[in-house]
Amino acid sequence: MMRQASFDQYLEDKPRVFRAIFPDKERSQQLNEEEWRINMIPVDFLFQTVKPVIDMRIRCKSQGIEYPPGVPDHITKLVELEIIRWELQGLDDVLKPSHFSLGVKGVLYPDRRGPRTRLKGRLEMNISFILPAVLSLIPEKVRRQVTESVLKRLMENMRSKVNGSLLADYNAFKREKSIKLE
């Protein structure tokens, strides 16, 4: 008889979860037990190539202790993702905003209600910045479209990584960890 490893066990392996979401080893490095630095894919913005670098913290939480708002009490385990530091490399001083704030928090967890287990998640992103004078000459509608396009690409990329890479890696984890019961 075979017993498969649970998704809760999978979530405890934070380095593995990170590698499933961000598989490009050349663009990321582990800083400590909970933190990784990621050199994101460069973004072309107004004749400049911006290279975002983020530091992300991944924590595994269980039994409802310190769960973020909105996560049901019956969830046994979750992974919380948070960008704790960031840098925009490659911008000329003329194009650097005088103020730039980025906040990203996310959560992933298995929801076992009903006949099938489903992976649920939520990602919250807050960005605020003050435009440099040179960019204020560009119409607001154009600036908004460019910003929304960049954010949409980032969100779609993360969603596809979670939906594809993470679930595929979990299936591999189950195969690796299958235990024979005698």
C-alpha cells in the first residue's frame, strides 16, 4: 500500500516551493532560511531598461497562528510570500522617482472542502511613486497604461508559475516521498 506525501508537507520545504515558483537558478539566490534575492526579468520603460531586484521572504504557517486576514480557520497550513526589499537598477537619475514604494504580500494554501483539494491564493500589491519632472510631461493615460501593462505581466507570470510549476513540482514531490506501508 502506498501513502502519498501531503501538500502540507510540501509547503514546509520552503526552498523547494521557492524554486518551483522561481525556477531560474541564475537569477536568484538564497540569502538565509526564509529570504531569497531575485533578479527579475528586465522591463523596457521609455527607452530605458529597468532591472528590478527584489528580496522575498517565504514563511510557512500552521494551525491558524498569525494567518493573514481572509484565510479560513480550517486551513491547516499555508505559505506566506512577502517582498521585503527592492531596488530598481538601470534607471538614469533623470528618470528615478523621488519616492517609490512597493509592497507585495501573498498567500498560498490548500482548500480541502468539497470532493477535491484546490490550491487557493491571494496576492496584494501596493505601489506608490512620485514621478520625476521629465515623466510628468507624458500624458497620464499613457503612464497608467504602461504601469498597468507591466503589473499585469508580472501578475500573469506569477499566476502561471503557481498554477503550472508549483503543482507540477508538488506531483514530483509526491512521487519522491511516497512511502510504502507494510
